[in-house]
Amino acid sequence: MGKKLVSVVVVSRNAKNTIRRCLDRILSQTYPNIEVVVVDSSDDETKDIIEEYQKKSNFPFRVIHQEPMGVGVARNSGIENAKGEIITNVDVDVIIPVDFIEKIVEPFNKSDEVMGVQARYLIKSSSDSIFTDLIVLHENITFEIPVYNLPGISIKAFKKEIHEKIGGYDEDLKSGEDMPYWKKQTKVKKELEEQGYLFPIVDTMTMEEKQEQTFKEYWKKSMWYGKPLANLKYVKADLKINLIKIIGAGYITLLPFVILIMLIHGFLLKYLLISLIPMIGLFSFMLYRAIKRGLVTWKIILLPGIVYYKSFWTFVGFVRGVI
């Protein structure tokens, strides 16, 4: 059985700060049968960096330039133009080990029954900023793809026909395109597993290495996360989780104002305590998760601040999307 061609699809837009590290690792892969497909919508020097890497690549390297129409459109374009039987998406802020492709493709090369492989996902900080460290700590505690019910594990490579069965990414969603795709993907995965096909977990990972985040960058990103919550199609993709996000962000955002009103109007202490029960439950759960995942650090005491900051701007993004 010959070595299958793997298409590594990268979507970029104004990613000059991370694109080099991403492409360095892709071009250093030990697996020989790779093609690189970059879909770029940049209007800064990112496109020049990509052309530089295209010239020095030992692998086939194609660049698709298109207008910025959302990540879903770009991902569909990259996958549809990929020549490989196996597809793996690598985000521009993600670093992969040099043997990543070799490990994820091994099950495919051993058996035609393998339709996809799963691997771990890790978030790290490359910054000395406490604010960035808190963002990373929060995401590592809370990160979980609910459709797989495994913390930090998701499908990292799949046969192209799975993408076709799913119908691709929803191009109506300018952001938040991943969740509906994951839901459809896990449905297809379950159907194929019932037919005897395999989706093994391989011993490798992708690592998102966050650079220093400013307060402004993070509130913009949080608003970007909140905007799809105003899209009914997106919310329906995982109704329970998305309703929790909306209600949770609203509750956390409004809680200080509610407490202030209660204090001004002299409400009894018991009503104040009742209003805090969900918040106490949330941070108790986060502490439990941190202990379980070996993430205990003194910075946990600062987590309420980052949770409020993210929730506030996520809720603002949701409200803006509604109106």
C-alpha cells in the first residue's frame, strides 16, 4: 500500500505574527508525501511571507488568493482544491510537531477502514504577560469539544469524502463556523463507526501558542465569539451549549449591576447570596477542572477577572449581532 497524499490546508488573513512559525513546522515535516494549500485573504505583508515560503518549499505548495468572505468560505475553498485523499487543517496560530503528519497518516496507510484520526490539542503562552497567561489558563481549564466528550481531543485528519458527506462549512457564518461543522462531523463519524470504519486516537498533538494579548485585542476577539450567538442557525447547531453561553455571558455581565441595585435599595443579604449561587458554582467547577487537569497555580485567584472581561465583551458582541 503506497503512502497516501496528505493535503495540509492553512487559512490566513493578516497573520504576519504567526504565519512563519506555522509554515516552518509544516515544511519541516518528516512525512514525504505532502501538499500545502494556503488560502490567503491578507492585505498586509502576510502574502509576501507566504510567497517566500512557497519558493523554498520542497513540497508542492499552492496559494489561493481570495477576498475575505469568512473562515468557512476559505476552508471550503482550500479543501475543495486539495489533491490529497487525506485532509488536515492547520490554523496559522498553531504549531505542529515535525513528525505530526507522519503519525496521523500512519493509521490511514495501514488500513482502508480508517476514515479519520483524532489527536490532542494544547494551548500554551509564548508571552510573559500575566493577562495572556490568564487567557491560556482559562482556555485550558474550559476547553472541550462537547461533541466528542473528550477534553482537548478532536479529529485532526480525515478522508476528503467526509468533508463532502458533511456538505462543507456553512458559508453563511462569517465566524463561529467550527461548531456546526463539528456537530455534522460527529454525526457522520458515528454513522461510519456503526458501519465498521475507524477513527483512532494517535499519540501526537497540535499546539496553539498564544502570543501576547492586549486588552483591546481580547475584547475584539470576545466580541467576535459573541456575534455568532445571534445567528439562529449557529445556535441550533448545539442548542444546549449555545443557550448556556448566552445566558451565562448575560448573567456574568449584569451581575455587578444587579448587586449594586440590591445594595442601593437595601435588599436582604439572602437575596444577594442567592444571586451569587451560579457564580460560586461556576468557579467551583473551574477549580475542580484545574485540579483534575493539573493546572493549579496562584493565578487561579485572578480568573474571575478574565471570566468577567470575556463574558462582558462576548455579551456585547451577541447584543450587537441581535440589533
